[in-house]
Amino acid sequence: MQTDTRRYDVDWLRVFATYLLFFFHVAKAFDVSPFYHIKNTELSLGLDALTMSIHFWHMPLFFALAGWAAHASLSRRGSEGFMQERVRRLLVPFALGVIFLCPPIKYFELKSGFSLGISGYVEFEEPFRETFLEFLPTFFTNLDRFTWSHLWFLIYLFTFTMLYRGFFVRLLAQPERFAQASSSRLYLPLVPLVLIQITLRLVWPGGQNLINDWANFAFYSTFFILGFLWARNPVWDGVIDREWKRAGAISAVSYGLMLWFWIARAGKVWPEEPSLTAVLQLLPVLALTAVAGYCTIVAMIGFARKHLCFGGVALGYLAESALPIYVLHQSAIVLPGYFLLQLPLPPAVKFPLVLVTAVVLAMAVYHFLIRPAPAVRPAFGMKASTA
């Protein structure tokens, strides 16, 4: 399907996952769940179902693709070169993003009347009246005022790289390991994924704080390792080619069952007061989140291998933009979105207005200020040279 070793299908999936963030996070400003930096006054229960369904596969896909990229980088650069590349690509944009981009995001979150901190969601009784300059020092000294927002992905990925590098190096030295592939083996990862969801997820339902987030840590680790294993053993490509439609069907059925449960509970899936009965009712749904998420990713990989194995100028531009756009997109939504959401307009007008504004702003900053500037590119994980 392609004559070089470049996996264009993987590039397209990474681009799709990155640019989907604009729609996903703008939708979070309009859904019922409180877990976003800004909120519209009118909220949509339907968007809640949509963002929840995307959530089950979106970030796991990012980690699976990151595992794929880790295999390519480690194979090409060796262990030490791989770590240097990971520091440049992950740690540098994470640190600079936390320092320069996250404080304004947190400030407008507080101005919206609530805080998503290490203590959880807290709604204010009184308006937040501090100026940005008064707030700024407290961002770095008060954990309840600190956020790494969407940049949590970069620090988690760097942590996984540190933890699993030795394992990956040993796998590269013994290519025959894990090389047996079959349709039944393709679904074996569902065992640990389901177990994580029905055990750890009950104790750690969310909140990517790295130090007390073992459900996400284990769940995303599994996808990261899977991405590496799939890349290490191309024999899996043939299995996914055969199975991706079946996986898509399984995913659709899983989502249908979860939607039925969601409608039956009027959108209140998580029990407000845990009890044995409530937990037992929740366990099948938690298991389905793992099935739906994993099978969606298998289906997407298979679809991309069949239909997206081509390059071109557009893919080259978009693939290079993926990491900078990931770093930028949240600021491009939250900063103008805070003011746009206050306009006396219906949600049907506000949603596309915030979405288009965010995309145009982020792309303009990337294209005119970051992409052509050798001194700025490394801050966003790019090589200094534009060649």
C-alpha cells in the first residue's frame, strides 16, 4: 500500500485525534459534566453523552499511537537518543506550557465561578474578583490553584517512557517474543482493560494528577504498551485487517448498551451515594467502557490501514502541526471562549462561534508565529530547522 516505511495511516490517525480536540473541548463547555475550565449557562445532556462516548477511546488512541511512535524512535535512535528525543518532544513543551499557557486557563476557570483542583470540583459562592497579576503568584504556590490542564498527557507519556524504556529495549533485542498473532489473541487485552475498569476505576474515577490516579495510569499504560507491541510485530497488521469490521460492530453494540443505561439513569450514571447494589449495577457498564474503547481503536486502525495509506503535502503540514496544536488548542478555546459564552446568543450559535474562533486562532499562531520561527519551534516540541 505504500513503498516506504512511513506509516501514513498512523499519521492520519494522530492528526484526526489532535484536531478532534477542538470539537471535543468546545463540546465540554456545553455539556452537563462539570469537568471543564469554562461553562455555558445553558447545558446539553445530549452533548454529555457524546463527549462521554468520545472519551472512552480518544485519549487511549493517543497513547496507542504514542507507543507506535516510541517503537519507531527507539529503533532509529537507540536508548539514549530515544530519551533525548522524548525530553525535547515532551518535557520541554510541557514545562513551558505549564508556565506560560496554563495560568490564564486557570484564571478564567476561577472567573467562571468554580475550581477544578487537586481537591476536586469546588463551586464558589462569591464571584472571583482577583486580577490576573494578583492571581498569578498563587498559581505556582497553591496546589488548589494549579493546573496542567490538557498538558497532563505529555507528563504521563514522559513518565511511561521512563518506566517502560527498559522493557521496550529488551523487546527490540528479542523480536520473536509476542510475535504469535491471531484473531482471538487480538481481543486478549480486553482482560486487563476490563479488570482495570471494574476495580481501579471504582476507587480512582478520574482526575489526571499523576500521583493519585491509578485507574488512568494503568489503563493508558496498557494502550501505550499495546501500541509498541503492534508496531514491533507487523504480523498484527494482518489480524487487524481481518478483524476491524467485527471490532467496529462490537464497539457499536457496546455503545448501544451504555446509551440504554445512560438514558435509563437520565444521564446520572455514577451513583451519588455508593452502595453494594449501585456498584453491582455499575460494573457491567464499566466493563463496556473498556470493550467499546478498545474495539473502537482496533476498528479505527483497520479503517486507516485500508483507506488512509497515502501521504502528500497536506498530511506533511498537518502531521508536523499535531504537537504544537495539541499544546495550543486549550488556550485558543478557553481564553476567547470565556467572553464568547457570555454573549446573549443561543447555544446553537455560540458553539460554532467558539469552535471556529479557536481553530482559526490556534492555526494562525502556529502558522505565522511558531512554524517559521527556529527559536520558537523547540518550545513546542519541534526541531529548530524548518527543513
